[in-house]
Amino acid sequence: MDTDLQLSLANNAKEWLALSLSISSAEKLAFSKVHDGFFTTYGATFMAHVYRLTFEQALQSMPEQERQRLLITFQQEMDKAIDDHYLARAKQPHTT
């Protein structure tokens, strides 16, 4: 990961932390309740669709350079998650 991307990600993390800290506990609880209710009622596929639409809308409002950085990071994290998933499955004991 290059220095510019690391710096950008660190700055984004600081901004998200500041936002998170500015949201009251009541707002966090309300969001969690709504989120968990939708997840329980509609399931993972529905929530994945919601997350995707949210991600796409966020990308539309970003400058091109930030959008590219986010997409690259997203791809790297997806690749890592897929590798971790299959590694964990490979380590599971096989039963017959």
C-alpha cells in the first residue's frame, strides 16, 4: 500500500471516528435497532442490497481520485476476505 493511500485511509478513519463520536448513544441505539430489525425481518440478501446501494451512492458523490482509492481498497479487502474464508474452511476437520 503506498504512502498516499495509507494517509488517505488514516484520515478517513479519523473522520469516521469523529463522526461516530458525534453521534449520541441514543442515535446509535436507534440505528442499531432499525438495522437489526431490517436484518431479522428481511435477511442478509436484503441487507447486502441496501449496503450496495449505499456504497454506490457514496461513490457517486466522491471525487474521482478518492473513488478509485476506495474501489482499490474494497477489491483488496474482498480478496483478503475470500482468501480468509477458504483458508478457514480448509482448516476445518473433515467428517465422513
